[in-house]
Amino acid sequence: ETNTKIELPVENSSSEDIKITGIKENCEKAKEKIQSIQNELANIVEVDILIPGKFHNSLIGTKGKLIQSISEEFGGVTIKFPPPDSKSDKVTIRGPKDDVAKAKQTLVEMSNEKQLASHTAEVRAKPG
């Protein structure tokens, strides 16, 4: 794309230098692209939240439609629920920091609403 040769550091080496070889102008373009990618990656975060397993299906929605719409609404963040048989409450959200924070807030609010709505109380009727 930039007509340059880009050499990444060898795996398990202590070097963090990326070597770019080519015409000066092309090397500058490649350097800018690499720095732009690094900046984007530095902004990626992964956050775990706990949502009771019994609410996972209702948050995912039919054929995943609800969770897909939440993901798209917040910049395409990745939202991973544990497998149904895992008995885990951990939901992982990954993406740009600001989008992850907004998606987390939305999921926590939805979970809290579902917990309040699913509360049941038993009252014993007086016999006779």
C-alpha cells in the first residue's frame, strides 16, 4: 500500500522498533499509518461486567438481535456472553474506551431493570 518494506521486531525479542525501508516520502506515509493504528489500538479496552445468567437470553434477544443493536449503537463494540452451560455471569465488552463505557452502562441498566421486574414475593394466605 505504501510501497515500503516493513520489518516488525522478532517475536520474543526485547526490541520494539519497526523498520521501514523505501523512498523517504513513502516511509513517512507508512510511519504515519503505523502510528495511527497504534493510537487506535491504545484506545481499545476490555471490560467484564457481571449479569446474572438467567437474564442473558433476554439481553441477547431473539437470534441475537437486541445485543447486535446495542453493539452497533456503540461503535460496533464486541459483547460476549458466556456459553449457556457455563453457569458464569461474566459478560465481556471490548472496543474503543468511550463506546465500551456507554455499552456497559446500557447493559447494567437493562440488567437492573430485569432484576427489578423479576422480583417475586410470596405472601401466605390465611387458611380458612
